Amino acid sequence: MGAHTSYPLVIYHLVSLKSHFHLITTEKFQEVIKELSNYEIYPNSDNDHLPDHKQLAERLNCNQLKMNKILKDLLNDIINGLNDHPLAIKDIVHILLISAYIDPEDKKNGDWIEKEWGKSITIPVVLPLTPRIGDYIEIPFIKTSYSYSTDDKYNSGYVHDVRHTINGTRQEILILISPFKSFYYKWEEMKKEYNDNKRWLAWLKAEKNRF
């Protein structure tokens, strides 16, 4: 069974892609385009100011099933149109996350995790260059004293991962930084994961050959 469509999510995507509204000329979309053109997407916000599909149907005096189809069709038309009119990214932000707890699979107790998150920092910046995996990054202005304290916020470390997310015309680049472990440790973890996967595939093949 397929997942149900989340129309508030469809509306969020439409507003984030409204720079392409002018390329859509089909008449049935124009009222929705005019209405959604009045809204903006705000980073680091729930964006609960956006109307949902029921509110849109009521405002535009439209049958709900028809409105739902219009929303889905409009999003599909915009996405299909990207082949001829590529999406232009207007804003790029790097999000530096320095934390000892950047691996969700890390098995630690709850108190340790809570303490580490308290020392972690997340800083949005606009950098001329995107840091690479293995790079060392330091943010001196986080420190407020020359002495060392176990309660200090983390302010430096090694890049373990770089993740890109395209939200409409905004590119968010998450830089995951470990304050203690160099990339060698990350490489060891990746090697272990690779070998575990190879053993699992070999086991599947052996099981298949048994029958």
C-alpha cells in the first residue's frame, strides 16, 4: 500500500518553488498560483502560517477532491518542467554542527547524550568554500576564556560528513564535526559497515543456494 499524500507538505513544496510559477500557464492552476504567491518559506520555522489544502479549497470555493488534484498536478508540472528550466539556487547556507554525538547509531546512555548535546553547537554561516570530509575546523569566538573547562561548548573538530539539502531555491549544507575523533575513526566505522554488509550479502547468497 502506498503512502497517503500529505497536502500541507505539497503546499510547502509549491511555495518553496514559487519562482517557477510564472512558467505554468495552464488555466486550472492560476487561482492556486495567485493565492500561494502571497506566501514565503522561512528557514528554521514551522511555517504554520501556510494555508492547508482545506483552507485553500474553502477560500477558492473549490471541491476538496478537485483542489487536492490541482495541488498534486501543479507540483508535478513544476518538477517535470525542471528538465527545461533548471531550478536556480539563490541562497546557500552552511550549518556547522559540532557534537560528540553525531552518530544516531551510537549506543550511549541518556545522561551522556543529554550532557553532550548541552556542549554541542549549531551555527549557520555562509562560507566561500564548503569544508571537505577530514578537514579540521575551529571557531574561536565560541570560547569565552583561555582556560579549559569540561563544561565548555565545543568549538573545533574534524569534519565527518557533509550533507546537502535543497529546499526550494535554498541549499543547506550540513557539516557534521566531531570534536575528538579524526576522520580515521570515521573511516574505520565505514570499513566495518562495509565488511558487515559483505558478510550479510554472502550469507544471503549461501541461504539462497541451499534451496
